[in-house]
Amino acid sequence: MKKIAILGSTGSIGTQTLEVVKEHPEELCVTALAAGRNKERLREQIEQFHPSLVSLEKEEDARELSGELAGKGVEVLWGKEGLMAVAGHEEAEMVVTAVVGMMGILPTMEAIRKKKDIALANKETLVTAGHLIMPMAEEYGVSILPVDSEHSAIFQCLQGTRRQQEVEKILLTASGGPFRGKTLEELSQVRLEDALKHPNWAMGKKITIDSSTMVNKGLEVMEAHWLFQVEYPQIEVIVQPQSIIHSMVQFVDGAVLAQLGTPDMKVPIEYALFYPERRKLSGERLDFGTLGSIAFEKPDDTVFRGLALALEAGKAGGTMPTVFNAANERAVARFLKKEIGYLDIIRFIERCMDAHSVSQNPSLEEILAVERWVYSVEDTGRR
């Protein structure tokens, strides 16, 4: 019986992780859950999975839930303290980090310090602090197992090699999002409702917007750099509109291994939870007879400048990936509130990058300070 804790249990990845747990009740159990503000959904999860510790973002919600659960043996915490307590929960063997944004860094570090294996669905942790996280995981003997579909695909393909020098290139696939093939003029008219309609994947709002701008793919390039210890020239983004090939690895002899399947996040989640073994999973199977063909395109990084900016940030290194990520988080949050236009997201990222002087090998304190700086940059809003 593997015992897991989940950070972000009421979000898209968190809820799908619990669906995987339901499929394997004799092999997986939940010891702790951390949620944001969705108290009602968390309560439903408590009733079904019986964790001994839970956490919510707000103190008032936590106190209210604690009263509702009186006598049921569930400890209820809140805020940063609660998130850290769930990450380091004594009973858990593995922590699924499915919170959104840079708030995932500290609890991931806490889980590593407590020698928990990490099922990583929070890409911002490695984007901004990969130079701290990867050595720390090695020091504590902790495995970091990717949950993103693309990074899981790469990880699965790499099981066929024992030596890093055998890898020539990583081919990171992208669906192209809902606006593939659009012009900048067309993108200037995009509404929030349009950007939230992903053609293949059901995801949370923030990552859906990131996918539409291809910023998400840029973040994934930076994450792949740290996860697989490859240089940026060895990572190529390729558009695969059907989201059938989740990513590929090209080796030095010219051979290419690909991981294929239907767009279902439960597959990489389950692989991370049971690695190195596989388990039966319900769901749709890929039917090559009806598929017919698989298409590929080069990404348009002129129209989707977020991808090009991400590569610039990754290659600059140091604090620049934090600037890129934090600026995107701030701009997407404003777009979701309909305070700025769609193209203003990329404009704001570029403005912050242009105004920033890179510091190499930043400490955690420097990374968090840069995030605060980004949130202080004057934003004139819609243009």
C-alpha cells in the first residue's frame, strides 16, 4: 500500500490523481490533502479518502471545516503552514505537487527534506528553482517523477537507455492550442471564452490560457532542461495537433522513440505513482484504424512570441526564468479577470524581461524577491 499526499487536491490534476487512487484501492491510499478555497470539494474528498490531515488556503474556511469534521479524527490546517505540513506529512511516501505557480517551490523543498518522492505536476518549481531542486533531490536520495504528459512521455522513452550521452535530441510536442494557424491580427480579437476552449485537453483555467499562448510549452522546455539534464539546443518543439504523440526522444544513432496515447492525464499520473511498474487503467484506447494519420507542424514563434521569449529566458538562465514565469502568472490572472487583452499577456512578459538584469545562481530568497519585483512593475493595462 503506497501512501500519498496531494498538494492541490481540488484542482484538475489533484482530482484526476484521486480518480487513479479509486481505481487501485488496495495499492494506494491518501494520507493528506491540501486545497485552495474549494472547501466543499475538499470535504467530499475527505469523506471518500479519509486523510488524517488536510489544509485550506483561508483560516476562516479551515476553522469552519474543522467544526464540521469534529470528532472524525481529521486535523485541519490552513495557509502556508498547512501546505508545508501536508508536504512533509509523516505517513506519506510520495507527494503529488499539483498546486499552480511558484507557491509550489517551498512545499516541494519540504517534501524533499522529509525524503518523500515527488510526483511533479508543478512545472514552475523547476522553471524558477531547478538549480536548487535537482541537487537537493540528489542529496536526499529522492526521485522526481514527471506528471506532465510530455515529460512523462520523455521519461518513458528514456527507460530504453542507461547513458545520458546516448540522447541526441528531445522532441517536445505541442497541440498548438485553440489558435493554431491564427494571425496576430486575429489574436488581438481573442476573448477569454475563446482562450479557455482547448481542442484536446481538459485542464485548469491558468494552464489552458498558457497552452493557448504557447507559454506553457516554453515553460515545459525549461522544465525538460532540468529534468533530463539536456541543453537547450537539444530540445525541439514540434506541433502535433491531435495530441496523440505526447513527446519523443531521438538518440545518437538516429533512432526515435515516441510515447503515444489518447489525451488522458490519468496515464502519466498513474505511471508516476507506480513507477517502474504499470497498472491497468480504464479509459479510451488509441485506435489506429480510425486515426488514419498523425500530422506535424513547426511552431510559429513569431505569432506565438511567448514560446520564443521562454527560450530566451531559459538560455539567459539565473533569475530570468523567474521573471518570465512571474510576469506570465500576473498577466494571465489579469486576463482571466478581463482587465487586459489577450496580447497584453506577452507584452507584459517582454516588458519585464527587458527591464530585468539577470543574477546567476540565485538563492531561494533572491528568486522570491524577483517574483515580488515583477508584481511591482507598473502595468498600464490594456493597449
